[in-house]
Amino acid sequence: MSNSEQRDSWLNSGYRTLDADIGFKRCKSNAGVYYYHDKKTKALVIAIVYVDNVCFMGTKGSLLLNELKQKFMAKWECCDLDETTEFLGIHISHDNKN
């Protein structure tokens, strides 16, 4: 299998993992953005996917965020880099007060 075939296979399977296996919904306006809204707690987790990079965003220390990341990491070999400071060349700052 070529590198592009492997990448395409991951993309298709990775997207299905977020959708079917974990319960995220794909944003209608951007195919690389997914969201998970917990109806009980009103918590929101957003996942941004670009090729083989995934960034999960939610409230720091959120049990839901950690649970969803763990489910994804159980399916795919990856590691949690904790608080993101850069994603796809974009610098990310955090409001640690809120």
C-alpha cells in the first residue's frame, strides 16, 4: 500500500471512528471539524482533524474531554500532548483564568 493509500485509509477510518464509534457529529460547514455535545451536562468537545493530526478541545480537566480522547486513543496509536500550544502552524493561547 502506498503512503497516499495508507493516509486515505486512515482518513476514512479515522473519520468513522469519530462519527460512529465515539459519537461526534461532523460540522456541516467544514468537513474537518467535529463536535460532541453532552445533553445532560451541556459540555461541548470539538475535534479538528487535518490529515493525520487531531486536536481535541474542551474545558480543561473535563471528564468528558478525557473520556473521548481515551476512546480515540484506544482505537488509534497516538499520544496525548496535553495542552496544545500549536496546531498546523497556528499558535494557540489559553485563557487559564476561565
